[in-house]
Amino acid sequence: MDRLTSMTVFAKVATARSFSGAARELGISQATASKHVQTLEDWLGTRLLHRTTRRVSLTDAGESFFVQCSRILEDLEAARYSVRPQAPIRGSMRIVAPIAFGSTRLGSLLADFLRQHSELSLSVELSNRWVDVIEEGYDLAIRMGPIVGEGLVAFRLMPVNYVLCAAPGYLARHGTPTSPADLARHLCIVGTRAPGTVWRFTGPDGETEVAIFGRLQVTNPMLRRAAARAGAGVMRCTDYLVEDDIAAGRLVRLLEQYSLGSEVLYAVCPADRATTPKIRSLVSHLTLHLADGGTGGRKSAASSWPDSQLAC
């Protein structure tokens, strides 16, 4: 039991990257937390953490042990939950999500989830890089499809459509495009460092492509949105990024009779953790509130779980 306690403390320190933060969450002293980790390192015969006065980071051995330690603690929690289904869900989760989605949609959903599960803690990273969920020790990654990766399970969360928009001030100065071809004469904000990019449209006359040479090239979607609000040009982006701006009149949707393509947003987790109580609960929560793009469609969490699963 002492060893399991030490593993729990280590996992909390590794997640928080802080002895003081982990100690606060666990309700113990910082000295006790440090002693638990030191005892674990002595037992393993290797150093798990790099400690400095400013930060704590995992060693290579610590990274490997953290993944295995987390799985052991999750299995223990799942066993407890199997005999007491109404028991509170405990532990911690590491989540990674795209910057735009995380900044616009995820905060309120996670706040609501934490209110329902007071003994659970979350560590969330926003990044557009393609993470290796298993190797990097994430419990859940939210990402656009198609989903690839051995040993992963994916759950469909919501459809995502792409839209075209610009600020009213920009349109007053440059005019409103009425066809995709008009965009060749407009200032465009693009998200690539390539010399040029192509925007594809499907409309009344079929499919068409327009070569876009944007003067402003920005990789961060939040900065692209800010530039569009300020009147820098026409932007192509996901619908959820600008839905509030369009509703408030800060941005105007353009060429609505044309489709700019769509994707699906998934929650991805290691297959061997997919049935753990905390992952099941979070995926069900996200699915419940994001079904049909978050437009008010609701399915029960229980029914959405098996229907939306994809093995990879």
C-alpha cells in the first residue's frame, strides 16, 4: 500500500510538474511528497525527476515509468469502480487539443465536467502538433480525422465545417466577393508558409479552385481571427472559431452558397484505457454536448458511447 501511495504521489508530481502543486492537491506536505518520490527512486534504482529551484521535469526513465505507473493506477481505479459503480471518479488526466477548438469550446465543457467530478484533476495542453498519444503519455487527444495510429481508439465528437469570412470594415473598403473567382482580387489571410495556397469550393456549378496568394501568412488560428476582425482580409477557418464573431457582427460570412469542405473532430485514446471510468465519463460528456456540432442536438451519453467508436 505504501508503494501505491508513492506511485500516486509521483504521478501527481509528474502531471503538475511541481512538488508543491501536487502536495496541495493531495493534502500532504511538500516534504512528504518529496519523500514518497525519493522512496520510489530508491526502490527502482534510478532517478525519475530532474529537480531545480524553479521547475520539475521527468527524466527519460521517469517518462517511461510515468506511463506504466499511470496505467497501474488506472487499472486499480477501474477495479474499484467495477465493484462500486456509483463511487466518485478519481485521479488525473492529460489531454491535448487543437488551439482553436481548445480556446473556443473546451474551457466551459471541462469546467462543467470538473464540477461533476470533484476528485478528478485535468492537465490540458493546446497544440496543433500531431502528438504520439501513447508514447507521450496522454490520456486523450482531440483531433481532426482521418484518425491513424496503432493501438488507439477514436470517438466521433462533432462535424466541423469550413467557412469564409471578413470584417464589415474590410468589405466596405474592398467590396464583397460574390463568387470564388473574386477572391483573386482580395486580400486573404492564409495559414501556411508556402508561397501560395489553393482554396477549394463546391457550389451550384460544381467544384472550383482558386489560387490564393495572401499577404498575411499566420500559422496560429487565433491570430488569424484577430487579424480578420481588424480588417486585414478574408479568412477561411473552422465554423466554431468564428461563430460568436459572426453572431455579434464582428465578422461577416461570405459565399454561403458554396461549401469549403468539412472534417470530423474525434477524441482519441489508447485502446487499453478506453474503458476506464474517467475516459468513458469524459468522452461521454464531450459527445453529449458536441453532438451535431453543438447546435443543441442531444444523445444520451450511454447510447453515444458504442456507436461512435472507431478502432485504429
